[in-house]
Amino acid sequence: MVLRELVNKGVAKWQSEWTQYTEGRTTKGFFPDVTERLKMKMNLIQNFATMVTGHGKTNSYLHRFEKIEAPTCPCGTRDQNIDHLLFECELLNKERAILKQAIVKTNDWPTSKRDLLRKYYKEFTQFTNKIPFDEINVEQIRCKDNSKIV
């Protein structure tokens, strides 16, 4: 009983700090509630982690750290960030169509990032696993210093 109370207080404090913290907007979109996240069992692979954190092989992220010249997506419409890949990028139309088809049966598209994980985890994971980051970023695969992005 005492242990449970301590855990609950710790999680409540964590939630308060998480809500107030200004960093991690991408992750907060997917996980606004700490308790809800703690209950989830997830298989964390690279593409999934990239999509829920915004850290990884997206051009916006690589450009932010001056690894590539520009943040633009090879599709040419916008900067390649998580929202663009998830909701707009023409290069992922085929992969997104499968995700969208599963969602529109019970919800409107686009749905919230939170609901992608709460209600459509399997479909979202399948979508993220199919994102060919190396292929869609082929034009910018070399860093400014000519080293290869791994």
C-alpha cells in the first residue's frame, strides 16, 4: 500500500514536470499522459523511435545538427519532419494509405498522434516499419563533411 502510494506520487510528479517541460513536443504529441505510456508495451525499433521522438534519419533532424545542407524532403513540398512524413509526404502515399484505411473505419483522418498509439498501434507500427528512410533521403545521404550518414 505504501509502495503504491509512493509510485503514484512519483508518477504524478513526473506528469506535472512532463506537462510543464517545453522540450519534446513530438513525443508529447504521442504520449501526453505518463500513466498511459507506462501501461503500454511497445517494440522499440529504429523507425518507430524516430517517428515518436523526431530524432533520427529525418532531414529536419539531420539539418538541425548541420549534418546535411537542407531540411527539405525529397518530395519537394516541405521540410521533412514527422508531421510531414506521417500526414503529407507523397513518397509515403502507399504506406499511408494502408494506415489511413484502418483508421477511417472507426475515426476521422487525420487522427491524433495519441490515438495512433492508443487505438491503432499495430497499424502505426506497420506504417513506421515500412518507411524507407535510406531510400527517400537518397539525395542527401552524404553529410556536409562527405561522411556517410549511418
